[in-house]
Amino acid sequence: MANHSATKKDVRQSAKRNERNRYNGKTTRNAIRDIKAIEEKKSASEKLPEVASMIDKLAKRGTIHKNKASNLKRKLALKVNALKK
């Protein structure tokens, strides 16, 4: 690593961003896992907008690709809509 102060600052910033992205990504994956485990349509439907918002935020920040976000939301919506009342 170079000994320039700008390079050292960039390393600190990228480590901070990496940690934040990992936390947000893992939190979203856990939320997706939890909504998949729900058996009642009503509670899953209430939780779906929150999870979709989390997925959109990841895509907006560039943590995941926008097409991956769309695919995740589509699959979740299909699963929730297929649940029995």
C-alpha cells in the first residue's frame, strides 16, 4: 500500500463501506428468509413491503444489481400470493 494520506483515507473509507454493505445485505437476506418461512398470507403480505423496500435500498446503493433486486422481489411476491388464507 502506498504511503499517501489520500490512499490511507481511501482504505479506511472502503473498509467502512464494506462493513456497512455486508451488514445491510445480511439483514436483508435474513428478512427474505423469514418471509419465506411465514405460512399465513396476511402476515406475509404485511411484511412484503418492508422487505421489498430493503431490497430496493440495496439496489439503489449498488450493493446488489437492480435486476437481481427485481428478481428477488418478483419471487417473493409470487410466493406470498401463492399462500393460502
